[in-house]
Amino acid sequence: MSSAFTTFSEVFVPLFVALSPLTVLPIFLSMTESLDVPQTRRMSRKALITALSVSTALVFLGQALFRFLGITIDDLRVAGGIILFVISVHDLIFQREERQKKDMGDDTGVVPLGVPLIVGPATMTACIVLADSHGRGLVLLALTINLTMIGLMLHFSDLLKRAIRPAVSKAFGKVMSLFLASIAVAMFRSGVRGFMAGG
């Protein structure tokens, strides 16, 4: 049981960090400020369906994409580690909300709420890499749990707005970015180790 839990946590935690649920909520609240509760909940359902569809496609098509492009998992680990590190450092120095709001348009249900706000570059990379190292089933389970958590937060956002202060959410986002930077370094190190072993 302990071994199974450890294996699951190795998948769940990186996805949780990449998705960073408490950094999604403040942006969602600002996007839906002028909407009533039914409209807000329809938007959250559309966003979750989009996020789940994109992430699931990446889990199943990641290896086929590798073959088509002629790249390896170690290539993605190195490139993904660099990208995640840059994103995490940017989020540590600046406000993650400011970076994500730049991509916002009128159709906020699918874009940018579903992609790239919920499923962004960090989650996309994590899905492909984790599916290769831990299997698709475990990644899909961890994704479902993480996205369910986000869905519940968005669905009951009116209640959560009273309980979570903006300063708390921002502080949590900074901590998540720090963990994301650590995961990025580990991913890069794993890719370089793979290159050295293959050579």
C-alpha cells in the first residue's frame, strides 16, 4: 500500500503543482465577476471539459507525436525542464495572473480558461513525460482527481470567494512556482542522464 501511494504521489504531486488550483481561482473570479451563478457554472463546466480533453489527448498521443517529430522522451525532458524552469522563475518574480491575463479574450469558456489557464505548458509537458514514466492509467487518475478539485473550486467559487483572501492565494502560487522550479531541475537532470546513458 505504501509503495502504491508513493508511486501515485509521484504522478499526482507534479500535476497538482503544474495545475496549481489556487492560482486559477482568483483569475476565474475576476473573469466571472459580472456573470450570474448559472452562467458561471456553465463556463466552469466548459473549461473543465476542454482541460480534460486536451490533457487526455496528450497522454494518449504523446508517444505517437514523438515518433512523428523524431524526438525522444529525453529530448522532451530537457526542453520541458528548461521551459518549466523559465515559467516558474517568471511566476516567482512577477505575478502569474498578469502573464495569464494577457491571453484573455471574449470566449473565456474554452480559451483561455480551459487552455492555457487550467492546462498550460507546464501541465502539457507533465502529462506527456509522466505518461511515459508511470503509465497512462495512473496519469489519467491523477489528472481526474486534480481537475475534479479545480472543478469543485470553480463550481462553488462564490462561497470560496469569502473564505480565501487574495493575499493567501498569491502566496500559495509563489510556493507552487518554487516547487515547479525544483521539478523542472529534476526533469532536466533526468533528461541529461538519459543522454549520457544512451551515449
